[in-house]
Amino acid sequence: MNITIRQLQYVVVASRKRSIQGAASELNISTSSILMAIDKFEQEFGIQLFVRQRAKGLVTTAAGESAIARTIRMLDEAEAFVRDLSGGGQVLSGELRVGSFTSISPNIAPQVIRELRAAFPELIVHLSEGDIISIQRSLRDGAVDILLTYDAGLWDEFDFEFLAKAPPHVVLATSDPLAEKERISLEDLSDRTLLLLNLPQSRNYVQSIFEHAGVRPGPIQRLESFEMVRASAAAGLGAAILNIRPCTDTTYCGLPVVCRPLVEAEPCPNIVLATRRGSRVSRRAQAFASICRQFFESDNARHLFVK
């Protein structure tokens, strides 16, 4: 093979950044080095990696996506090879890149990272938040090493480990008459505005609950963040269906919400850790996974769910 490990790394970064200039800036090298690595890869393996478009930068071809996914796996193995032969021991250092679904991460990731840093002070964790599509792209492209997310909408190309069930619950203003009920049904909500978190899988999931039960929701108001959904519910603008409950029922605007179990608890997503299928999971990612398991056995984790 007449292409170096370093050139393979350049190609992976170019794919992740979707830009030759962006890859060069991140790696602090010249754009000509990136171009040379791409040309070398395409000549070596006889495939076209990218289509270059003025508005979109580098667009990875279907063949390129497959090739780069395999390249990432090979680079993972190369890193493990060097680490194993050099006798890395038990001390973890360097950087771990974690992707997390945006509504999960504030309630779980800081506590997990705190425990991880306590065990391995020289380890730096970079956390990238996003919707289910963007974080999966980050994992596929090698921008992150592991995902903390829901399994709903998870692509088949990833391996995943179950951590916890996340049943849906209803979020209401304290003044709402439904707050007096111990459990709330979808029929109870059919005459109220549905406050919907406007993320790709989130909105599909909530609508699937109504479809599964054969109930038509009331008027839908789409909102762009998890906390905006909670604050709108607290202000009496409607009712929301969420799967994670923060440690406090007081919202950013200072108003409290009431959380009640939803009678129709199916479909129920799971919180999982996802990794690239066939790739060797780094010791840093394994340590993160281990702390996640410990967290979901704790009392702090039990508060996250309304049952």
C-alpha cells in the first residue's frame, strides 16, 4: 500500500470537515497536503471519494462513505496496535470525543464526565451535542468516538449497548387541572396544544405515540429546544411529552412544571451507547461506557424517569 497512515488521517478529517480548507486549518497543514492525500487515496484504490461543489464544499460519494468508514476502523486498530505494543498501562490520558443527543447530555454527561475525570485526571473529554441525525454523522465520520443517545432512529451500521428505558411522561403547568391526576392519557391531551420538540426523531417519536394509540393530538406548536418546551409548558401554553426529567422541576423562566406518567407508555425508547460496528472501542471510550453503566445504577439516574 503506497499511502501513509498520516495521509489516511488527512482524508478522514477532510470528510468530517467537508472542506479542504477546513481540514488544513484543523490539522495546521497546507491545503496542498490535503489535496495530495485525497489524490493518493483515489489513485491507490481506484474510487472517487468526493464531489467538489462550490456551495457545499466536499460531498462524499457513496463509495467514499464506505471507504472512509473502513479507513476509520483501520486507524482505530492502528492506534490500538501502537498502544498495546508500547505498554500503555492503566493510566488514561489524551482526548475522548463523545457525541450526545441534545436533551440527554445536560442531565447525564456532566456527572459521568466528572467521575471519569476523577478516575483519570489526564483525560480530556470533548462533548458534541446535536439531534439524532447530526450526532450519528459525527460517529460515522470519525468526529466522535462514542454516542450517548436514544435507540429510536439509530442507524443499523452501529453497535449499541442498552443503558436504561426512558418511558414518556407529560409535562404541564402546575395550574393545569390535569396536574391533579396521578397518570394522564393521550385522550386527556387531545384538546390541548401539543408542545413538540422540533428535532427530527423527537417530533416523529411523539407523533408515533398518538398514532400507535389511535388518538389525534390537539394543535401542535413546534419549539426548538428542550428547555423551551418545558418553559412553555410551565407558562400554560400547552402540554409536552418528554422522556427525560431534569433534577429540578423549575424551568429557566422561574416557573415550575408538573411531570406525570403517560398511560400509553409505548413505544418506549432506550438510552444507549453507540459505537462504529466492527471497530475496536478505545480504552478511553470503554472507560466512559463503564462510568455510564455505574451512573444508571445510581439514585441520580432513577430521578430522570417518570413512571
